[in-house]
Amino acid sequence: MTRQNSFLAVAGIVLVLLLPTLLSAQSIDQKAIVAKGAQVEKLGDGYSFTEGPAVDREGNVYFTDQPNNKIFKWSAGTGKITLFTDQAGRSNGLYFDRKGYLIAAADMDNQLWSFDQAAHHTVLVSDYQGKLLNGPNDLWIAPTGAMYVTDPLYKREYWTRNPERQQDGEHVYYLSPDRSHFYRVAEDLVKPNGIVGTPDGKKLYVADAEAGKTYVYTIKADGSLTDKKLFVNMGSDGMTIDNHGNVYLTGKGVTVFDKEGKQIAHIPIQEDWTANVVFGGKDRSTLFITAMGAVYGLRMTVKGVL
């Protein structure tokens, strides 16, 4: 083999090894979703398992340390993290409603809670047709004020009210804007988990964690779901959406898909598991990521939506 041929062979091997990285970088650059020069930054650590990030109108992000029964607040102004409550009902998913109340999937007693700014809570949902829920996991609030809640079964050692499943499966539920009606809207999933809707309230994405798939539904005027379609062959623990309609799924890092279901980026996180994501900061351009015992941020060119 000549020196030139040897060089070309080595270059070819290097190119093959680097090709996935180059393609990933190219995909990110093509869509320009990550700010130029931005790197994933650790915003805080020392937690047991972080989950459920939710952004308020000022861009502050609230997140849970689920095993330790706490909710923390990351300040968009100072970047400091402070304790919001240490009586969180073992909350998992969080979301702010239009009135500024923090709605929480309170897993400890299989309920849905609402927190005021003083961290006092009220119970919004305690059961379905007289039977305890499996354990509300994640939620999304539509522009109408209606809530969509996933209710998978992940048994917890701290449960006292629901040692065995009382529901006949793991479903997606709907709570009407006036909170007077609570009923099922999807009963054909194995283990629904992450959930998010489009800003116009017309589409709902739901991840089936056990099936390893994410589906998209059309939301009807009465809040019910129809026209179920496979979005991508990937499940997700949590998810969010940006102002271009790109959908962010979690698990091994953060994987980004455009509205057609084409992967456009992958954001690696140096943790075993990435649980959830939301856009925070004063201009909603920081991707806030909960992953194991830490929380991370990444500056983006796209933004989150209220």
C-alpha cells in the first residue's frame, strides 16, 4: 500500500467513526435550534432524582426532587435555586395554569394537586369513579384550561393507599376547565408517560413508555381525542415543544423531532437518564433539563411557548 493510499484508508476509517457525530452536528446546525457556541451547563446538583420542570410567566422553573418529596425553584433572574416546598406529595410532573397555580401530579396519594404561591396545596382529583388512580405522572394544560393527565403504574415503596392497582389499566385522563368533569380520553396505551400539546390546543403528543412509541392525537372541541397516529418509534419520560413545533423527547439525553416526526437533533447529557425538559428563562430560550441528581441548561435559538 502506498503512503497516499495508507493516508486515504486511515482518513476513511476516521470519517466512518466520526460520521454519526458529524451528521448530528450538521442536523443541529441546519435547524439552528442550539445557540452558537452554547454548551450544556449544570445548573444544580445534589438531588436524588429530578423531574417535572414547569415554567411560570416570569420564566422561573420549578422542578421536583421526587424521592425527597421536594419542589425547588430556579430563578430566571439570578440562576439561584431555592426550596419551594418540602411537602410536595411526592410530585412528579408539574405545570402552571393560567391563574398562576402550580398543578402537580402528586404521586404519594395518587392525586392531582394545586399549589398557590405560598406552597399551600388543594386536592383537585383524588380518584376516578370511586377508585384510586395508579399514580398521576405527567400533565399538560391546554389553552382552554383543560388538563390532560397520564396515569401509569409505577409501584412505590411509600404507597399506603394503593398497594395494588385499582384501575383496569393505565390511561390518559381529561379534567375540564371548570374542574367539574374528570374522565378518560385514551385507553389504548400500555404505559402513558410524557405528554405535551401544541400551543393552539389542536394536537396532543403522548409517549407510551413501555411500547417505546410516541403518538399524536387530534383534540376535538369537546376535549376528547381522535385520529391517533404514530409520531415516532421512541417513548419518552417527559417532553416539551418549541415555537417551531419541534418536539423534545427524553431518555438517553434529549432527542428532537420536527412536527413531521423527523429527527433533527440529539442533545447528549452525561447522566444515565434524562427525565424531563421545559423551556425557561426570561425569554424562554433556555432548555431546562432534569436528569438524575442534577439539572442542566442549554441556550437555544428556538423558544418555548406559554
